[in-house]
Amino acid sequence: MSRSAPAAPRISLATRAIRLASGIARFWWDFIVGDDWRIAAGVLLVLCAGALLVSAADASAAVVTTVTAVGIMFVAIGSIVAAALRAGRR
């Protein structure tokens, strides 16, 4: 007589759904925020400013796109400079 391994406990559909949603949320948090939350916050602020510019002003799409792109570049450059300054103080 051969003994079979005990059956694995069944996981409910709700538990699987929660694990899936949790895994997706953790992935997107890590992907968006990553190593530096300051960059994500800066980009979010620039995108919100662009959205306000679109809703409040009668600006063309090219102007809004350019202003938003320049803002995101300033956030990236500022983050790099700030990180270099913080590293230089150590």
C-alpha cells in the first residue's frame, strides 16, 4: 500500500482574490514609488498642475504638454541634484 501525501488545504475564492489584489497593489506601489517617494510626489504634483492648467485655462494641447514635460524634467533633475548633495554630506 502506498501512502499519498496529505491534500493541501483548499483556499477560498475570496482569499485568492484578496491575495491577487494585494499583489497587484504592491507591484504598482513598488513600480510607481520605487526607491524615492519624492520623485513620485513631484511627478504627481506636476501632472496635477497640468490638469489644472487644462481645466482652468484655454491653453492648447501643445502648451500643456510642453509645460508638463518641462516640469517633469525639473523634478527629475532636482531629485538627482538633491541625491548628489545628500551623498556629498555623508
